[in-house]
Amino acid sequence: MAAQDLVEYVARNLVDDPDAVQVEVHTGPDGTVIELHVAEEDMGKVIGRNGSVAKALRTLLKVMSARDGETVSLEIS
């Protein structure tokens, strides 16, 4: 899945501990949920100031999913 690869690529390049990045994909009747897990000390880098990085990631996913005709959401933990 291209969306999963995009989230993983961006997260690994943002954080200090790229080995701690884990991406899980769950598909359900309401669409696909991508869960991004990072180290606790890297959480601020992935979320960004006022959520700007997380918002940008969600926007990219929205564009990709609209192109493919599916619903994709991102959860960060």
C-alpha cells in the first residue's frame, strides 16, 4: 500500500530513533486506518507545532485516498 509507505518514509525521516517507527494498517467497512507508532520522545516531531506536521500528513493521505477512491485515516500514538 502506497499510503503506508508514505507515512513510514516521512516518519522515519522526522524522528531521532527511526528504528522505533512502526506502521500498522487496519482495513474495515469504514475504510483504512493507518496507525503510526513512534518513540515517546519523538512524538512532538511527528505531531509538530500546533499539529502542523500531522495535519500535513493527513492532507497527503486524503489526496492519495481520493485518487484511489477509498477512505484512509491516520492515528498517531
